[in-house]
Amino acid sequence: MDLGIKGRRALVCASSKGLGRACAAALAAEGVHVTMTARGTEALAKAAEEIRKANPAITVTEVAGDITTPAGREAALKACPDPDILVNNAGGPPPGDFRNWTRDDWIKAIDANMLTPIELIKATVDGMMSRKFGRIVNITSAAVKAPIEVLGLSNGARAGLTGFVAGLSRKTVIANVTINGLLPGPFDTERLRGPVAKMEAEKRGITIDQLMADRAKLNPAGRIGDPEEFGYACAFLCGARAGFITGQNILLDGGAFPGTL
Ligand code: NAP
């Protein structure tokens, strides 16, 4: 299926690894020129080179920087000032007990997972509307649908972004600019084996590999998600024919969420 976005320009934030990288790769495979960002230069250069090699007809631009800071966003927008596609992503907040979180911890989480995507939408959405094409995908979390107890910072900040977008996405679609959330359940990335997994594995006295095997067994799909699957879903939402899908929060979790809707 040709998604009809060949030659479009995408800014894919936090994309040297994991889900962001998979989105950049899937868009590049559709002929989209991609600008990729991350803080670590080595992994970013490696990911950009791999995507470049696989898609010689497109331009892949790397921008090193922290997307949650004004300087990081400015650098990303300087490299890709008029994106047709914006994929908002950043690292997730740490787990913990809300009794230990300070105001600064909350501000950091809200900055990364709510205000950064809103700032980037603000900087790009009017241009998209004037050009009558835009696709914005916010990578959030399954925690938006079913909160994860130890990830209170994530539950709160991402819910804020989701609420804001619910309103705005109904205002931009008139100009063929859609805004949707992609909600990852468990996907096999570094993040999945990070602090949350370590905390749980330690509590249960098992290894991370055992924990992952248990999680796979408990998932209705019998496995953990492959980031490539996430990238394809993102590319589909960014497709020319996906213009009637806006304000949605699409869960990719192998059926783990038990609700009917
Ligand atoms: P990952 O494998 O750890 O990759 C994170 C990517 O984001 C890396 O390229 C990292 O590079 C970059 N990054 C992180 N913070 C950044 C920042 N401040 N500025 C620029 N780049 C930044 O993580 P992932 O699993 O793909 O997760 C992506 C998002 O989905 C996170 O918010 C995570 O909480 C959420 N999520 C993931 C899962 C899952 O199962 N994987 C489930 C639910 C939600 P640098 O570190 O070099 O900057």
C-alpha cells in the first residue's frame, strides 16, 4: 500500500533508538525525508546512517540535543522548520512513590511529556494548516488508558497532553491536519528493560529476562511487541489517506487492556 507521503518532511523526536527510531525508519521507507533527534550523538549517528543506507533516495538529518529544552527544540526546528509530519516523543519519567516526588520532579515530567509536544505542535501546526497537510503523532503510553501505579508522573503528564490534544485535534482537521496518540503497551526496547522492570524484578527476586518471559506469557498475544510494528502503525497514521482519523488514542498492546472500548 502506497501511503502517499513520498517526498514529505518529518521531524521525529527522540529517535535514535526504540519506538522513535522505528517510526523514523517506517516513514523513511515510505519516501519521507526524516529529521531525527536524540541527546546521545553516537547512537543517533548510527541510527541515521542505517536508515540512510536503507533509503538512499531520501534525506536523513540528525540533530543532537535534548528535545525537552528550548535549545533542543530550537535546533530541531532549525533543521526541519516546516515539517509535514511531527512525531512527538521523549524518554518517559522514572517510577516511584508520589510521596517522594517534589514539585521539580513534576515539572520535569510535565515539561518532557506534556509541554514539549505542545510547544512543538504550536511551532508547526499553523504552517501545516496553511499547506493543507499535516500529521502529528504523539507517542504516549498505555498508561493513558490504564494507569501504571509506579508511573504516576507518566500517568499525570501524558493525561494532560491527551486532554489538550483532544480539543485541538478537532480544530485542525478542517485543514487536513490530524493529531493522534499512539499508546504503546510493552515493546522490546531499552526502556522496557529499564528502571521499572529492574524495580519489579528486584521485588520478585527474578532476572529481567525472566520478567520479560512472564510478561510475554501474560499478554494475550503471547509476546512483547516488536518496535517495527509500532513504526508501521505510525506511518499509517501519517499517510495521505488517514486524514479522517483525528483525536484518537490508539493502543498497541497485543490486547492486554481488557476493556471493550
Ligand atoms: P528507548 O528505547 O529508551 O528510546 C528512547 C529514545 O529517545 C532514544 O533514542 C533516546 O536517545 C531518546 N531520548 C530520550 N530522552 C530524550 C530527550 N530528552 N531528548 C531527545 N531524545 C531523547 O525508549 P522507548 O521504549 O522507545 O520509549 C519511547 C517512549 O514511549 C517513552 O516516553 C516511553 O516511556 C514510552 N513507552 C514505551 C513503552 C515500551 O514498552 N517500550 C511502553 C509505554 C510507553 P538519548 O537517550 O540519546 O537522548
